Amino acid sequence: MVQNPPEGTQRILPYLNYADPKPVIEFLINAFGFEQGLLLDMPDGSVGHCELQMNGETLMLSSEFPEGGLSSPKSLGGVHVTVLVYVDDVDAHFEHAKAAGAQIVEEPTDQFYGDRTYRALDPEGVGWEFHQHVRDVTPEEMAAALASMDE
């Protein structure tokens, strides 16, 4: 019997579209630490499909296909999606991404919900949030922290 999803495949996979994906693929590898898997080049030079991995998780991307309703953030103008990724050392990851030329939106910051995070944009404007869980916070502690923000 066929297993659904296939063995080793996560059930939710981000799939991003880019106007010019090849430089973005290199950026995601160099700045954020992804590893390239499958890459299918189309006869017209566009990317039909690409898989990038990090810590056993997969991100998929391809060239935009406007006639099929798939546009890039570069074509649309503005951040249209943010991908959240947990890393083991968010500060080291931040330093690496910054040195590789990532556009930093927010430097590493401790959040009220127990994560330390930073935010960046890739070369075409997809938002990326990198998190490290640094402390467990109860729902009551989160509610109190949120209440104190309103004061």
C-alpha cells in the first residue's frame, strides 16, 4: 500500500515562487544554511521545481508562473509571506545571515512567549523569521506579559 505522505515527508511544506529563483537559491544556501536537493530546470531557463532542506525539513520553490496565478513578492511588491524556522543558535544564525548580506528587519530579540527571534528578508522580499526557544512560558505568564504591553 502507498504511504501518504511518502515516507519521511512532512505534511505541510512551504512552496514559494520567485521572479529570478537561481540567485535566491544561492542566497538561501549561503545566508540561511539551507542545502539544495532536487532542482528541475525548465527548457526556457526557469526553475520548474527546487527543494531545499534544513534539519530534515523541506522548503520548495520555483519560478513565478503568472499565467497560472503564481507571482513572486518582487512582482507583487511587498512581503506576501513569512517563513518561520527554528534554529539551534539564533544569535550565531543572525551573525551568519547578516555577514552574507541578508536584509535584517529586526535584530535578535527575546519575545514574551519564550523565543528569541530575528527577522530578515531574502533578495525578492520573502519574510524570514528565525526562532530559538529559550524558555518555557505558561499561558498565564503570556497573558500577563501581553496585559503589561497595553499599559
